[in-house]
Amino acid sequence: DAGVIQSPRHEVTEMGQEVTLRCKPISGHNSLFWYRQTMMRGLELLIYFNNNVPIDDSGMPEDRFSAKMPNASFSTLKIQPSEPRDSAVYFCASSTRDRPYTFGSGTRLTVV
Amino acid sequence: GQQLNQSPQSMFIQEGEDVSMNCTSSSIFNTWLWYKQDPGEGPVLLIALYKAGELTSNGRLTAQFGITRKDSFLNISASIPSDVGIYFCAGSLISSGSARQLTFGSGTQLTVLP
């Protein structure tokens, strides 16, 4: 079991640039979640997918954020254009109905 | 919406001491989970609780699912330096979408002093 794999681990980008974060869930897990973690707001759910279909994106901050899950083994979270306030650690997690979340190691995003 | 109150926010303890932290909810959950996050890593599951009143141990860790289904506690006995980290509680209900959506507490930062 390779766990949830996220890339890149660190990303530094300039304000206004497009950023794409990637996630490979655990094989067989049919739910995938994107979280953002900051000191001020803790862990915030951005969006989650069930069987590759977005179920709840009410946590997505604004239209600059978008997420896709083209197949069961891959998801992306895109920010375009990026802003300094987007700086945070972004986590992907996957689960099944009967198994608790497993988190990836996260992507630390810094927008300068 | 559902809210979790986790306390304390931070703790400084001496190595060897026992630790207790808890979470309370404004609504009922049917699952309680406890995670630990080390610096630079994602949260890692420590204990999962699925039944009201359930008491579960994992080594030096013990957690209980409150009988009201609105609270849970985590105890760590005989703390050691590697217990340092942020501990999160999380609760869930099976949603209509069949995804086990979690609500997280704000975390307890634990520091163990030698």
C-alpha cells in the first residue's frame, strides 16, 4: 500500500501564476477529499469526490480554484491566478465508506 | 453546521506524564477518529471509534466514544518525546452521498519536555 501520493511536496510561485497540485489516491478508495490547512483556519474541506464525481465543492474559496478527477487514480487542484493568501498546505485524502481517511503528505504552497 | 470544540489548544508536559484531551460536538456523530500530525506531514490515524461507549486502546493511547455520541477523549499514558505533535479529533456521519465526510477539531498542540 503506497498510501496517498501528492506532488509536488513544495511549490513556490509568483502571484498571478497558475498552480496545479496533484493527488493519487489509494487504490480501491472511492472517495477523495482536498483540504487546505493554515494556522488561522485549521483544516478546511475544499471539495470532495465520490466515484470520481464532485459531490460538495462549497468549501472552494472562489472561482480561481478548480478541481478535477478524470479517473479513479488521479485528481488535480488548480489555482488560477494564484494570490499570496492562497499560501497554505494542501492535503489530499482518500477513503472508502468503511475505511477512515488516509491523508497524503501534503503540498506546501507559497505564493510570493 | 456541525462544530467540534477541541481542548486544550496546547499542552506542555514533562516526559513520563499522562495526557488527556477531548472533543465535544454540537451534534451527534456515529464515528469518532483521532489523528496525529507531525511537522511537515499529513495527519495519521491513531484510533477509530464506531460505537457509543466504545473504549479502544492502541499502545499507550486510549480513546473513548462518549455515550451521548457528542464527545470523545484521548488519553496518552507515560508520554515520550516522540508524542510531540498536533492531535486532531474528527467526527463523521454517513452522508447521503455515501462518502464519510469528516468534521475536524482545531487540534491540540502537544509539547513534551525532557
